[in-house]
Amino acid sequence: MAKISPVSIKYTVYASFVAEGRLEKPDVIGAIFGQTEGLLGSELEMRELQKEGKIGRIDVELKYEDSKTMGKIIIPSALDKAETTIIGAAIETIERIGPSDSKIQIEKIEDVRGGKREYILERAKKLLEQFQGSVPESRDMSDSIKESVKIAKLQEYGDEKLPAGDLSGNELIVVEGRADVIALLKNNVTNVIGMNGTKLPEGVKQLSREKEVTLFVDGDRGGQLIIKNVVDNANVKYIAVAPDGKEVEELTGKEILYALRKKISVDEYISSMNRRPSRTSRERFSRERTENFGSEDASKERARRAEKRTESRELTPSDMKKIESLAKEIEGERSAYFLNEKLEVIGKAPSLGISGKLIRTREQVYAIIIDGSVNPGIIYSAERAGVSHIIAKNFAPVDTSINLVSV
């Protein structure tokens, strides 16, 4: 059997177990080898991995309480991260140790090289302090160490372990991933956090309620999709976009600072997108309208709804009291309520999805309550749908027959 070299160890798997009955160490080790045999295929066979020196000596610690046996299992691994986690998951499938029912739980998988990295960074900082007057030939090395110190400011935030810099201030920049966070940290932009993908994490959603958030995205279609997702589900104040076709992690320091200086408010971004609809958006709008109304009946349906609006009544003080109550329910959500003539909620949509929702809604929409500003695109869509009243905080200057009510 090959012996794993301590130098080759990359990860250590820590597991705990409980068994009904008194066991010995050979019982536990035998169960690990025996009950995982043939489970993962020949390439991840535990016995073969140990012979090849890819799995180290399995250490078991036992203690007894009444008739139960509890303990720890420690497995050193020279496999890569994915293979090591597969081994850990396989061990959790063991249901019996010796003659006893048992349950094994992986507590953690530790990267043993992490301690070495921390030592390297700390030692590099001390050496940097010793060599204040570096000669020109050492400038590149000095810059490299300074950059490492900046990256060392990278931390993990919350249970989701989001990559982040300094989150102590009131302003926060949200980017897509870890590489984007590192790019900003290298250029002294420290108030940054990454989402670890396109899905909005709960940690970022919570921070958006406490801080002034700027969403900084790639200059491509993926960046636009992230904007829509985040703006619909979090409280974002500004949008910053990388140059067309570029990703945030690719930008130089000057490009990062320039993009952040050119940030615009969410309302400005939405308004600009409505003023410049893409061909794809126009085709989708036309297709959705045809699917919902039928190409032959579309004009008749619009005419019927417009006529319905001209016959609508005025809002009474009692109506306004109910509307104000509903407006408070969606305050800060950047969404909208759709109401019928009885002022009952018949639908809800994010601010960016109001026009599409109006097209798809079969029931007559009498009024819309919107959290935020209303641009001409929304008013135009509401006119076509025969909406009588729009209630919001601010409205773009536009000539319309719809009753616009500020709350």
C-alpha cells in the first residue's frame, strides 16, 4: 500500500458518526471500505485510492455513552476538490457499522493549503515593511506583493459566503462574481460584494435595504438580464455598465472608475431602455399581443378597453384611502398592483414587467399602483389597455387621457 506524502495532502475530510452499539476502530474503517466498494466506479474505489497514495491513513476517534458509540473520522486526501467532495458524500451513505445502525455526517472539508497561503501573505507584508526603499529592478516584485495585499482584503460575507471587500460604509457596489470583486479590490474600490452568479443571494437583498446600492454589470446581454433580476428583487439606486462587449473583471483601473462615474439611476436606465426598444423587444411585444388577443381582434379589443376608460368614474376619498393603503404594501419593492373597478388586486408585476403584464391580463385593468416613477412607455401601454388611473410618486411629462394620481 502506497503511503500518502504529507506534502501531497490537499484536503482533509472531517466526519462525525453515531452508532447504536459498542464498536471498535476496525469496524468503522471496514465499513468505509466495504460499503463504498463499487459505489463510485473503479477510478474512485477507496482501497485503490489508498494504494495509490491518493487517500491517506484514515484516523478514527471513539467515545462511548451508554450503549452508543460516537466518534470522529478524519480522511486526508490528495484528490482534487470535486473528487474529495464525492468521497465525502459517499461516506454519508453508510447506514451500518458492524452490526449496528449508524449515521455519518460530514462536518467540513478543509483546504490544508489555506494555512500556508495565510503565512505567505503575512510574511510578504512584513518583508515589504523591511524594504521601504526598493531598487528599480525590484519594482515589479514590489507591485506584485502590493497587489497580493489588496487581494488579502477579500472576505466572505454571510452564510452564503459571498466574496466581498469592506462593507462598513453606506455605499455598496454589487458585481456578479469573485473575479469582479478582485478586479475592483486591485484598483482600490473596496466597498464591493459579489453575487456568485446571476441569481440574487438573500445576503445582497438584505444589504440593499440598508445601503445605497450600485449594480455594476458586464457590457453584454448577460449584464442586462442581471439588471432586470436584481432591480426586480432588491432596492438598487444606481446602474453602472462595463463598455460594450467587455466584462467587469477585464477592465483596467481607469475603465472601472470611468464606468462607475457614469452610473445612472434605475429610473433613468428604465426610461432609456423604453426609449430605445430593441428589435427583439418589439417582436416579442407583437408576438405576445397576437397570442393574447389574436391578430384579427387586437384593434377591437384595444377600442373596447379605451371606450371602457372613457366611461370610468372619478376616484372618491374612500377610494384614495384604500389606494394609499395598497401603495404602502409595495413601497420599496419596485413593483406594481393591478386593480379592477372594485379596487381589488387582480395582479402584480415588477416595474420592468408592467407593459408585458398588461398585454397578458385578460381581465380589465381599471387602475395601476406603481412603486416608483412612471415613464412614457408605461403610460402608452396603459392607454392601449384601457387603464383609467395610474397612481405613483412621479410621472414623466406626457399628454394622456389617463388620470395620473400622485401619492
